Amino acid sequence: MTWIVTKYFLTAAVVVLVSELAKRSDKLGGFVAALPLVTLLALIWLYVENQSEEKIANHAWYTFWYVIPTLPLFLAFPALLPRIGFWPTMLASVAITVICFGLFALVVRRFGIELL
């Protein structure tokens, strides 16, 4: 149980760190947020918990493919925010991401990559 609490604490600390940095500097906050810190932590947790190398490698592989269709969110969000407000922008950004992911999954399926 202590291990799970430690994992939650360290992982949550990353999110708090990013939000606190973003308060002080848009650029620094964005830079740290763009780092794959959550993925690196997940890979470390998988390794420490004695998961197979195949499992760890698969996690990194699929993370790569899942990141690509999320990128339009980072263009849509700042464009929509001043026009429609925060919550509608969040909802629209999630919808855009879901649509992009679905379309991306269909495209990469032609190359033998199954994301769904």
C-alpha cells in the first residue's frame, strides 16, 4: 500500500510542478509540460514492478502513436479560448482530439498499426 501511495504522490507532484511553473512562466511551464514526464514515470513504475521488457517497450511504442493525434489540441485550444471561453474550449478540444484519434487510427491501420 505504501508503494501505491508513493506512486500517486510522485506522479501528482509532477502535475503540480507543471502548473506552478506555468504560473511563473508560460514558456517554462509549456516546456516542462511537453516533456514526457508522465510516460517516463510510467516506464519507471513498470520497470520497478518487474514488468517484462516487452510490456515496457510496448507502452513506449503505443504512447508514441497516441501522442500524435493529440497535437491538434494544442493548436485548437489557444485559438478557441478567446472566442468561446474556457469550458467550451475544453469540450471542443476533447472532441477534436477524439475525432483526430479516430481518423489517425484508421490511417495507421493501413500500415499494420492497430490502435483500437
